[in-house]
Amino acid sequence: MILEAVRRGCGRAWALRSLVLFLLVANLLMAALLAVPLAGTLRDDLDHRGTAESMLYGFDYRWWSAWADAHPDTSFGPDLLGAGFAFKNLDLLLRGHLPAGLFALRDPERPEEAGPGLDPAVLALGAAYLALQVFLAGGVIGALRAPQPAWSVRGLLHGAGFYFGRLLRLALAVLVLDALLFALYGPLARWADAEAREAVSERTAIVWLVGRHLLLLLALLLLNMVASYARILIVLEERSSALLALLSAASLCLGLLARTFGHVLLMALLAVAGLVLWSPLDRAWTTTGYKTQVVTFVLLEAFVFFRIFLRVATLGGQVVLTRRLAGGPAEAA
């Protein structure tokens, strides 16, 4: 059933590939709100400097180091390039800086270990993007629930507006659960770190440190999965109560954990595989001028298209599983 859900979810996403392209454009416009001003700032700083020419052939670390010192709140750096964004986002997520810096973990006894956060402008844009996702979710699930997936801009916006209030209440409830999760995780993380410092071998210390991160990541995946099924129940069954939908989704997911979590885990592995395949291409391709910049931009957007496609496919597979597991009407293959 898991493989069937993956296959049918990908089939539904492919049938709605123009919707995926629409979401890609929305994603690009949101990113432009930050990227365009940043590009202007960088252009002004590089203007009439020899660094501008050297940056065409590679990243100038000395220039960036001086620029970062002059802009201490910046999040722009070499760790964002290539596949680095994935590792940086994962690190920020596990340290509670996402979303919007609400759950940042800080040890009062070791404040220096909190690590750098994010530029407030980036956090604000991330919060706006999260609100946009909540708004569009109802329209996307509405398009996926049809026996033959189809969409229109009018239908997407109608579904988005119709379900927005319920999905917003659900998102706020999930944020409360996230806050509770990080509140419980904080003392556990400090205890695991203390055990790692006192470990007699490096291998044991690594197990403690990696283990606590894996535990948090697993908990976040489970919570995100339950929230996703709650969104689907709200749209499929026209639920008006976000809390009851969340409880029903938790019952559904935990009662059939192998199938629901197995599907999410397999889709996550596909996303990781896409990153692994894209990373060597990114390293092999050298951007040295305007023409290659266009090609680089197209390659990057193709990669983002793939990631959005997988997210829509995950929702499509969850719609299929919800109808099967909840005893809903059968669908045509």
C-alpha cells in the first residue's frame, strides 16, 4: 500500500504539474522580496572593486568575511551555496530557529553554544511564506481530492480562501504542540550533552549527540505528518473543528503507523536522493558569466520544482491513504 500511495501520489502531482509550476512562481516571487534588495546591497558594495571580477570565477571568502563583519545580522554566506542550504536549514530547524525563531534552544549555563540564528528579515519572510503555505493548502488539497486531478487559478483561490480559517486554526494548534515539544526537548538535550561530555570514548559522545538530534527530527516528522493528515481531513470531510481534525488524524496515524509513517519516510528519502543527485551537478557546473548565470538559475529552479513536486506528491499520496485507511470511497487508478 505504501508503494501504491507513492505511485499514485506522484501520478496526481504530475497531472497537476502546471499547479506545481504555479507554486514555483509563487515561491520565486516570495524569495525575490529578499533576494532583490540583497542583490542591490551586494552590487553597491562590489561596485568599482577588483573583488567584483574575481567573484565571477569563484567565491571570495576574504571579501565575504569583511562584509559579514560589517553586517553582523546577515545570514548570507558560503554555507548557503550548493547543497549547503539543506544542512543549514536542518541545523536551524533542530535548534528551534524555524519557524520565525520561536523555539530557539538556549542553555542558560552555556549561552555561547546557542549558535548563530537568522537575520530578522529572513525570519519575517519565512513567517510570511508559512502563512502563504497555510493559505494555499486548502486549494491544493482540493485539487488533489478530485477523482481526476484538475485545477484552475479561480478554483485554487476559492478553495484556499474557503478553508483558510480552519487551516490557520490548525496551524496555530500545531505551533503550540511544537512549542511543547521543544520545551520538553530542551532539558533532554542538555542532559544528553552532559552525558556526551562525560563519555569516556569519542564514539559514545557522538552517539549521544547524534541520538538526541535524531530523536527530535523523528518527533518533528511525526508531528508534521499528523498535521498534514489533519489538513486533509478538514478538506476531504469538511471538518469545521481544527482540534477534532487533529485528534482524528493522530488516531489515524498512530493506529496505522507503519503505513502512514512509512509513506512519509519514503518520500523524505526521495527528497534526499534528489539532493544527492543534484549536488555533484552543482559542483561540476561553473558559473563564470551572465550566460552561465542563466543556466545556473534554470538548474536551480528545476531543482526547486522537483522539491515542490515531491511535496504535492506527498499530499496526493496521503489523500489516497486517507481514503483507503478511513474507509472512504474508492478511487480510479
